[in-house]
Amino acid sequence: MKVHYGYEELNLKDPVITMGIFDGVHRGHCLLIERVVNEARRCGSEAVVVTFDPHPRIVLDDNPEKLRFLTDIDERIYLLGKMDIDHLVIIPFTRELSNLTACEFIENILCKKLKVSHLVAGFNHHFGKRHEGTGETIAECSQKFGFNLTRADALSEGGIIISSSVIRGLLNEGKVEDAERLLGYPYFVTGKVVTGQKIGRNLGFPTANIEPSFRHKLIPSRGVYAVEVQICDSCEKLMAMVNIGNRPTITGGQGADTIEAHLINFSGDLYGREIRIIFRYRLRDEKKFGSVDDLVNQINADMKRTVLLLG
């Protein structure tokens, strides 16, 4: 997959294109992209995915600091790179771009710049100024500008349409296993190991404190999770348990939430290294214990259960 930042001077061969944010690159997105790839292979064209960075809401929202998403652009590139796409075109999203109507975007960028021959659109795709572009808009433009159009159906799981917003809701409730079923892979958070307060070490369970690489990354709700930890520069993967929260037994529930991972049977130095936390199971809610000894006993029980689940 060739990655292009911008759309100038591209020379695509009768491209079959789909476009969107693709936050999470979930199973619904993958089905849509598979249709693009299959159509491109059928007619000897190139399969092209168009996305935007940063997320439009980060640019347009009145309070972007509170926004949370499943993936940043690097993670989307990583996930999309697993598919048989020929080109990924990343268009910088700006306020100027947001002022283009749907038809202006199709004419000036999809048609004149990317030379679209066939557009595969999602079932509920809205785009352009004030999101006024709909499936009907795309159909009118396909007739006007002479490209083929396919409208993809929604993908459902248990009667629920798979969408990024549904998955975000599940993760906000800590339902990482349900989120995995809709994503098609375990949810993950990538970040750098930073210096913490060494509370876990003092309890006999040294932890790696994680600072997410993407400041808008959605972190699953407070609780304890059985996870796998991948050390990015070595591809080594280890069993671990993660606590997300403010450690109420130790701090009394004061202070900011942290992400702390105890890597089972690992004794190396991870400070400054990038790791990926891969969420597999939620073990329990975070809670305040009556004593530190009670907390240590629970951590031991959590570790045994983690090994049983992941071993």
C-alpha cells in the first residue's frame, strides 16, 4: 500500500475509491474496503482509500480537547495496511476544506485530482459543508460527472449496526470483548513508558506507566484488565494486567487517572520505550480496599486469572 499525503500530482489508474474517516477500521469498514478491492481487481483498476487527518471534529468542534477516538492516523495506516489496498490518500482536513459543498468536493478533488472511475460509498455517508452531502447527492454527482457508483449495505452484529460510535460506547463501559467482536481485532492503546510514583513496585508488582501517543485516544473505562503488551521495537508480546484509574486504596481517590501495566514474568527496563497494550478481558471494576494487604491479595488473584485467560 502506497501512502500519499495530499492529492497533488497523483497518477492513478481508473481508481475505484472509497472515502471516510474509518475511525477504528472496524469490520464494517473492512467489508466496504473489500468491495473496493474486489471491484478494482475485477476491472484491472487500482483500489484507493481516501481519508482525512486530523479528524474533522478536532478541527471544527468548539471543545476539541474532550474528544476521544479509536485510532490516530498512524494506527489507521497500520490497520489499513493489512488489507489489499493499492493507495491510501490522506487529505489534510482544514476549515477551508470543510467549506466545500459535497458536489464541489466530488468535482474538484475526486474527479479532477483523483480521476475517480468508480466510487463505493458507505450506507450512511455524509460529507461536505455542514454534512449536507448524502447518498442522493453522490448519485446526482455520479450522473453529472460520469463515474460509477456502488452503495454498500450496513454490517450488523446481533441486530446492531457496526459503527465507530457504537464501539466507542462499548469501550466507555469497559466492554472490551464486545468491542473486539465489532472491531474484528482486540482494541489497543499505544504509548510511551514514563516515570510513575513507583507505587506498584512498593507493593511487589512493578508497573509500566503509559502515556498514550495520541492525546485524543479513547481509553477504556476505569478497571482492571487482562491484556497483552507488545514492545514495539522488538515485537515481543507478553502477558500483563492493566489498571486504569486513580488507585483509590493508595490515593483515596484523588489525582488524575493513570494507565499502569504489570508485565508478568518481565524484569527489563522499559522507560522511554513504546509499547502497545492489547485489551483482551475485563477482570473487574477498580475499587477501594479496606487495607493494602487486601489490595495485594486481590492483585495476586487478578494475576492468576490473567494467566488462566491468556496462558
